[in-house]
Amino acid sequence: MPNKRPISPLLQYTPLVSPPARHSYAIRVNSVRVNGQRLPAVKPAAWALSSTEPYTRLVTPAYVAIRDAFRNLTVPRVAPVAPFDTCFNASGLGSTRVGPPVPPVELQLEGNATWTLFGANTMVFLKDSTVACLAFVDAGPSSPGLSVVGTFQQMHNLVRLDLEKQRFGFTGILFFYQTTCSNFNTTLAAQNSASGLIF
């Protein structure tokens, strides 16, 4: 059996912060950039981390800012597919190692960490892969003031909750390293940090 790769060299960390109501863990997002451009509408706030919600829910100003940046793509739009409102003809997108070649979404986190989301974590393919939709949803009035990072945005990333040091670790998308989560020694990591949870 081949040796498992160590996790530590690839992890960035940001502190865990007091979570919003009904959530166990949260991180502080200080700003968001799309294609390198800061979105002023996205204000510093705690974003909850979810292991059950499929797609990231954003407070309305943040959602609209990210959505509008993607609507500037020179790719034909198609009718939206619920729960999404921004969808494209997938044949016009193309592909790369890290998903469709769309603008990266950079989450600037507390502690000078940056979590960059590429196409594999920002676009979801539907209808037999003929339609690609922006994989974020508007939290709307039902959840005012609360953004939640969903599981789709965490896919293909190796993330770690280090409860002993009260911090959240993440690798970014593993496709850049031509590897997957199964190639990492998560058992060893858990032994080295009794309070560390690996997803």
C-alpha cells in the first residue's frame, strides 16, 4: 500500500469564533474577492460551518455581490433551476483541473488566511450536466445576518477542526495537487491532535 501523504504542509488555519445560534462552529470572513476584486458589499462577519447544508447560504448583500460578478461572465445564461437563480449553458464553460474556468472566489479570513474557491466548488452541474449554476443561495429574510458555508464548497478540500487550539484548518481544493482526500493519513493527524476532527 502506498504511503499516505502528510496533511500538515498543506493546511492553512483561521481561528474558530463564537458561532451564531443553532450552529456549532464558525470562522470570521473579513472580505471576499471575486477574480481578485474586493466586493465592498461583503462586510466582516462570522460565517457558520455546516456539515449538513448542501450549498453556502449568504446574507443578501453578499449573495447579490457574488451573483452579479458571475453574471458578468460571457457565457449564455439559461433558465434558473431551483434553488439557484444564476445558471449557464454548461457547453460554453469548458473545464480545467479545478473545475469550470470561472472567476475564483477568495474568502479573506481572520489570521491572514485565504480560502480560494474554484469552479469545482462554485458551479454545480444539473440536467445531465447541460446546465451549470452558481452554487450559492440567498439566505433571504428567513436568516437575516447569517451566512453559512455549505458542504458543496467544502468538497474536494481537506478540512480540520482543531478543537484543542480552537482553529479551523483547510487545504484548498486538492485537485491542484493531483490528489484526493483518500491519499492523506487522517488517522495519524487525529492521533497527533486528540481534539482534531478531520472531514
